[in-house]
Amino acid sequence: MNSNSKRSLILAAASTVVKQNGIEKLTLEAVAAEAGVSKGGLLHHFPNKDALIQSMVSGITSDFAADVQKRADQDTRIQGKWSRAYLQSTVDADKDGQDMNVALNAALFTNGVLLDELREQYSVWQQNIENDGIDPVMSSIVRLAVDGLWLSEVFGIGEIGDEMRGKVIHKLLEMID
């Protein structure tokens, strides 16, 4: 198994530990056991827990950023393409974004500084959304609304049914078009 495969295995194991046992049980020992590697093998790739969580956050941030970029690049309309791309990426990540939620919660619970890379990326997204060829207030409202939808589902607070969720997403898209 090559080094990248081993890193991916360890990152997946970290996510599994959090999903099955909770963030407070995320230890290097638990991750090594879940990944089927020695603690020394894990430490070769991640010298400490912060480095492991940082890599989790970095991976989901770059994957999500690439998805937003791809959608924006494929959008043939000039106006609103960043807002649509961000909305669609967020909505789609919501469907199977448990690894994203795990990584972000682990970072927030352990060391909020580990979210700095994501904070920087959000600044880029917000800048693109504000300069999207549509009213920057409207595009910002759409971003904040879709973030609120996502966070309500992450934390299971104030969730709405599938039918209403679909209507909300449809209305947000109308606000951009």
C-alpha cells in the first residue's frame, strides 16, 4: 500500500471513530486500531492529533472547493454562476456530507484554529459571490440561507421535511436567476 493510500485509510478510520464513538473518543490509538496500523505507522503520517484533524479539514475543504469551482466553470450563464455553484455544492454535500461534518466538528471541538484554511476559503467564495453579476446583498443572503440549511441538518436543530427543503432550495435558486 503506498503512502497516499495509507493516509487515506487513516483519515477514513478517523472519520469512522468519530461517527461511531463521538469526537471525544478520537484518539491516535483508536484511529490506529480502526485503520489496522500501528500507532508508529499513524505517527509517520500524522505526528499528532491536530495534524490528523487538519488533514481531514484540508481534504474536505479542497474537495468542496474543487466541486464549487467545477460547477462555476461549467455554468454557461455569466450572472449568478458562483452563487448557483456554491448552493448546489452545499446541497449535494448535505446528502452525503457526513465526513465533512465529522471533520469540521472534530476541528471545532479540538482546536478551532484548525478551521483557518476553511475560513480563508470562505473569504474567497464570499468574494466570488459578491462579484457574481447580481445584487451582492441577494447573493450573500442566498449563501447565508444555504449555510443555515446545512447547519440545521448538521446539528439536527430546526430541520425541515424533504418537501419543504426542496421548495426552499428552489426559491433560493429563483433568487439567483
